[in-house]
Amino acid sequence: MLDDLEKISDIDRSNMLDTLNQFPDQIKEAIEIAKTAKMDHFIKIDDVLITGMGGSGISGDIVTRLFRDKIDIPIVVNKEYDLPKWARKDTLAIFFSYSGNTEETLSAFKIASQKKCKIVSISSGGKLQELSEKRGVAHIKIPSGFQPRAAVAYSLFTLIVILRRTGLLKNTIESDIEETIAITQDVIDNNKKSVVEESNLSKQMARKILNTIPQIYGWGFYYPIATRWRQQLNENSKVIAREDVVSESNHNDIVGWSLNPEASKNFSCILFRDKDNESLNMSTRLNFMKNLFEDSVANIIEIHPKGKSKLAKMMYTMCLGDFLSCYLAILRNIDPTPVDIITELKQRLAEI
């Protein structure tokens, strides 16, 4: 089925797989949009608060891990209707909502305005743009027409440029971005739908985890990518999936695997590995987990990223998971794009 292009097109009616091929071009476009957008000059910033949900919010998660050792002030991701009490006039509050209509983000935006935070918003339009223009705060408009989860390049790289333009990110990032564009193009060239399963890693992994529950383990800067894999498996593949973080999971999660064989055999465990960035302690933990899983789970998959920079490695791994999630949907005869249950929930909330 995964090598039958006609069958794939019949199932993937909204062309999610083709949209994935646009990722490198989206990076380039996002950078140009963010560079030329009108934005206030902020003299004093004590901390950064990034608000966004789902496909919009994951960019904040990625940035907090990616620049953990590069930015001197706290960066906190907010996924609530309100803001923490400490948010104030010297807080840079960045709001993402692809549609511009995410109710949690709009609610938090209004509170940030009341607190007189330094605000930047990003959306493809909607109420967030309207509110930003009405209140005279900076708004960066990104292209419309995508599912939010398929527009991550726009939100992530816009955010990176914002951190550079405000002076918070002092390190040069241009070479890392260039490498990331090349690396993600490599992922596409080797995993697009025209590449046969025999040579297509994401197709192979999708088949391997079919009819199991994926459990993804991230660590360090790979933890938000594990979250992204889980989200894409939830939304594109329409399956239950879970993620956890090492080493915290080693203080609780591994006990469940050790003495629960009947349940364990229903899972595929996915481990992110990186010989360049794994400490001896982390390698020991991941190897221990691999050995534990060999005696208990249906499948073990180790993901080895390509690239030199952390950004390139993160985006390589993320894009690989995006393709895998779509191919798993194809194997399940499900269109990756619609998320009807989320639409139903939003309609219910609109009635309140």
C-alpha cells in the first residue's frame, strides 16, 4: 500500500504528505517575513513568556530547550487561559495562534495587555491580528491555508528571528539555519511518497509500529521533539501515543515496564539517540532502557539524527516523525488531515 501512489492519493485527500515537502521553503519564507515585519524596539526585557497551543505551542517548547544554554533570561512556555502572576511590563510576551482564534491564546493575550507586557503576536489572521492592531502591538502575519501542525516552520523560525531582533539571542544562528534547510531537504528526498518502502525509513517505521501503542522517549533538547512525535501520531495517525523524558522517567516509568508483561507487549518504544550529545550517564540510561524493553515490548526503534547543530538534528528528527505519522495513517486507511473530534470540541465550547 505504501508504494501505491494512487492509493496514497485516494487516502491523503488533503495532500498532507505533499505539504510536508514544503518545510525547507517555509523556513526561508518565515525568516524573510520575520526580518521585515514591523516590531517595537524593546529596551529592557527581564523574561520571555511564549503562549501557544498544539502545533503553535510546540515552537515555544523547542526554543526553550534549544537555547537553554544561550539566552541569559528565563523563557517559559504558557499553555493556559491566563498568565503567571510574575508577568509584568518587562516581560516579553509572545503569542502564537495559527488561525488567530485559539481561545486560550486570546484570553492570555488580553491579560498580557492589562499587565502592559511587551507583546508580539503571530498568526495568519483572525482575532489575534484584530486585537493586536486595535491595541497597537506588533503583529507578524504568516501565510494561511495550512493545518496548524503543518505550519510549524513559520512559527518556529519566526520566533527565532524575534529572539535575534530583540537582542536576546546573541549567538549567530545563520549557519545552523542553512544546515537545517539542507538537512530537512534530505529528509524529504529520502522519505517522500515516491520513495519506495525498501528505501524509505519513515515508511518502514510506520509499518513496524502499526497496531501497537507508540511510546516515545526524549531527553535534553530532544524532549520537545518526542512531544511533537506524540502530537503528530495523535492528529495525523489518529492513534493513542505517549511520550516521556529521560532521566525523570528512570525514577518511575521503568518500574512499570519491568513487571507488566501482558500490557508491555502492546507497545513500540522509540528512543532518540545522539552519540555527539549523549553524556556517559545518558548513554548508560538509554542502553539500560533498551535492554529492559527487549524483554517486554513489541518493538524497539532507535532514532539517530543527521546533522551537526542542535537545530538541524532537532528538525531532522521532527520531519522524520511527521512523515512516519502520515504513513501510519495511510496504513490505517485514514486521511491524515481532518481532526473532527477537535472541531466538535471547539463547537461545544463556542456554545458556552
